[in-house]
Amino acid sequence: MNNKNGTLFDIQDHTAAAIKRIKMESARQLLNICAYLAPEGIPLSMLREGRYSMPVPLSGTLMNTPSLNKTIAELSAHSLARKKGGLLFLRRQTQEAVREELQNDTRWLIYCLDMACSIFKYSYGNIRSMSIFEQRALHALQIAEYAEALLSEDEEALKKVALLYHNAGYGYHFNGQYSEALEWFNKALAILERVLGAEHPDTASLYNNIAGVYDNQGNYAEALVWYEKALIGRRKAWGAEHPQTAETYNNIALVYKNMGEYGQALAWYEKALVIIEKELGKEHPDTATTYNNIAVVYDSQGDHAKALEWYGKALDIREKTLGIEHPDIAITYNNIALIYSRYGEYKKALEWFDKALAIKEKILGVEHPSTATTYNNIAAVYYNQGDYDKALECYDKSYLVFLHKLGEKHPHSCLVKTNIEKCLMQICPAQTV
């Protein structure tokens, strides 16, 4: 035991001595910053992008590749860091030694916190953004957790921590990782309720986002509870006729639609639409979203002609304002296809579904719940055409995604499982009991 402890102390002493031998100021600054990041491969691109939050001379060094290589070479010469490709690696004991030395100097953690807030976010509709988000999440959230623990009396720092937690929840939500989204949203909420209060606009927006996760999980009762909390905060902050308030009206309507309460859904959508058209105009993406949602309700009620009329209005705005490869456009394509499918116009339905699928696979990826929904819808068309083998292939794709992302008890998983069983009965009737 003594020998092991001695070895450990020798390593710590060696690390501390190596840190003291650093001569370049930029190398020491880089080491101080990296001490609060995760050790598993720190992307140099992330540090470069966040350089405006760094002190001099490091901020300038990060802009100049030869200077940066020289800075990293000094750390490597003292066995404090190593570079591989575009990543920087540190040993945990090196980070611990640096943090121990900096424990009374919070400047470096604040530099890291500011950097993380500037570079860690998810841009909806951009598949490259998700890969960047996932690469940076480990580091940004490591910084946030250190800051929450070490800067617990600094309200401004805590607000930044909450922002990082919120951005993590937002990214995981739109990647269909709902449990992870709730975990980080709830961490952000604990801070915001303490620092800002339950009726602050930022807290209300977080309530709204938490509700959206529950809605996507099929927990509609819980979603309504959180949307009502958001609505109280937004009405107090902005009034009953503000676009942010209208967003919550829209979201409440969506829950009622999902519950099959179409009259309630239309009433809430109409409240939202009056505000949105007045405040944002008739050619705004948020207006298109409400048009699309109203169309969904008419479609669910069986009024397909009216649904197509509203989908057409939504699509016209979305193609003008979002471009032709945006997830929201794919949603409208998907919804139009559903109507043609119900009419029995299967060729037209498949054309619209294929357009939707091309966007979803490219922008959201093949393992996103929204992509899985389109797989399921395409399968239903093949089933109705009597092409059970193709139907089963698409149902299987859909089920595997829902099972992985939502779990076997989610309504979407249960529905697709039932569809698979029906398909198998058609393919192998004698073997199905």
C-alpha cells in the first residue's frame, strides 16, 4: 500500500514540477483552459472558434497554426499533453494538478464558461450541427458542472450554466434522445427557478421545452401540466397576445390534437393564429407552422379537402422562407402524402413521402423518430397496395428506430409493432396464430 501511495505521489510531484517548467505564457494558458474540459479528445477547432473568450496571448495563438503547434509542442515536451489529428489529449492527473493550483483563481473557469456558451448550441434543421453538438457536448457540460459546483454564489455564472444545460436538452430533444433531454432541461430548471424565479420569461420558455419532450414521449397529461406553467409565465411577462404566448397556444393545441380532442385543438390554434398573423404577418415561418397544424386537425377529422388547402398555404410559405431542404418542409410533404394515401392515390402518396424521406434522412438522419414516422407511412402505402414484403421492410426500419429512441411501450412503437403483425399475417397466414 505504501509503495502504491508513493508512486501516486511521485506522479503528482512530477506533474506539478512539469507545470512549473512551462516557459511560454500561451502554453500555460492553454493548459489552464484545458484543465476544465473533458480529457477525451479536445477538438482544436472548438478552441479556435471560442478564442474570443480567451485571454491574450492565447487568443492570438489559436488563430495562428504555427504558433499553436509551438505552444502544444511545449506541453508535449513536458508530457502534459499530446496532439493527435485535430484533437488534444491530457491525462486526468494533469488536469487535477492544474485545477488544484487554480482553485483560488476562478478567472480560468469563467473563460471556459464564456467559451462554452459561445460554441455549444444546436441549430435545428442542420445535420452537421448535430455532429458538432455531440462532439462538443462532453466538454461544454464538463465545464458547466465545474462552474455549478465552484461558482455557486455567482448568479451570472449560474445563468450561463443553465444556458449550457438548456442547450444540451434542446439538442438531445431534436435528436430524439428524450430521456437525456429531460435530464439536462431539469438541471437547467433547478438553476433558473432559484436564480430567476418561476415566472421569469426564461423559466417559462424552459417549461415550454420540457412540455415538448413529454408530448413527444406520448405523455400528454404531463405535457399539458408543463405547458400551462409556461403559459402563466409568458402571459405575465409578455401579455396574452405576444408571439411567445401564441407559441404556447400552438403547443397546447398540438397536445389536444394528439389526444384526439379536435375541437379543443382548433380553438387553441385559432387563438394562436390571430396573434401570429397580426404580429408576424402571413408569410412568416411561425404562421406556416400554425397553418400546417390546423391542416393536421382537419385531416384528422376527415375533412381532407380543407386539410389540403391549409397544407398548401403552409408549404408555399415554408418553401419561400426555409428553402427546400428543411425538416418543416418534410413534415408538410409527409402530411400531404398521408391525405393522398387515404384517398387511395398511392402513386401520388409515395411521391410525396419520398420527397419527405429524402430531406429527413439527409437533415435528421436515418435513426430519428421523425424519419421513422415516414418509414411507417410508406410501409402503410405498400401494405394497402398488397406489396407486403416491401411493407414489412419499411415497418421493420421504423420499429427499430422507435424501439431504440422511444422504448417498446411508446404509442409509436406499439402501433408499428401491430402493423408488423398484420403484415406477417398476410405473408405467412398459416404460421400466424
